[in-house]
Amino acid sequence: MNFTTLFEDAGHKVKFIDKKKGKIKSSPLGISWTTFFFGVFAPLFRGDWLGAFGVFCVLSVTSYVISPIATLVIQIAVAVFYNYIYISRLLAKGYELYDANDIELVKKHGYNVDSDANE
């Protein structure tokens, strides 16, 4: 993960395609503002059940066990890492980047992408 690019390309989404199933998904790069403001609902709307469960567990445990200020810090950390984890899992599932521009943006953000497999 490249922390210097968290706020670069704000709002830019990259597209992924699963050529076997014909599914197309997209994800914004950098910090996940929707996860920061809406918590578990962002992964739920993406159909990311594992991510929703993880965000729910982290945020619910921290809100009951730790102080509200520490919970806010952890919520910021979840928002910073959620898109990175989501995109990494999409790539691990066999989704490929849609075009060369998306491949370059993803590489710039620190993901390990084999460009030969995605072209």
C-alpha cells in the first residue's frame, strides 16, 4: 500500500472484470469515505459480505471496549485500509483490471499487478 497516494485520484474508480462469470465490479482508489461515514453499509452495498463482517466486528468491538476517541481513530484506519483490502481480494479472486489506464492507476497505488495477465 502506498500511503502517499491515499488522497490522489480522489473519486476515481477502477473497473474489474471476471471473464469467467462476466461480472464487472468497480472500486474507488485510496481512502474509503463511504466506509468512514456509513461503516458496514458500504461493503454491504458492494456485495462484499466478508468485508462487511470484518468492518462490523472491528467497529462494534472497538465501540464497546474502547473510548470514543480511540474508536474514531480505528474507524479512520478501517476507512484507509478497506479499499486496499477489497481490491486485493478482487484480484485474488481472479478479477482482472478492465483497461491499461486502470492497471497503471492500481500499480501507482501500490498493488501487485501482473500486467501480462491483465491485458
